[in-house]
Amino acid sequence: MIAAHLEQAEGHVLLGEQHIAHQREIVAELADRGHDTAAARELLAQFEDLQKLHVSDRDRLRAELAALG
């Protein structure tokens, strides 16, 4: 059960990294074109906060699995 949750958490971390990278590209493109980046930066900050939770969850599951064997 823990292994399955870990696999899911690993997927969330990977997907989060992709979302963050894409959002950073969006922020840069908006800035290059002289547009307001406030909303895009706020969304990026939300993605980064969520990523911290995903990484924490993944790390906790890794530790639990390691403790089992």
C-alpha cells in the first residue's frame, strides 16, 4: 500500500515540476512582452507551494517504506 502511494506521490512531484517550469516560461514571456505578470506570478507561487507539499509527502512515504525493510 505504501509503495503504491509512493508511486503516486512520485508522479505528483514530476507533474508539479513540469507545471512550474511551464508557468515560469509563461511569466517570462509575459514580462518580455511588457504585460502584467502579477496573476501569472501568483499562480507560479501556488504551484511552488503545492510542490513543497508533494515533495514532503513523497519524502515521508520514502521514509516509511525504508523503515519497513
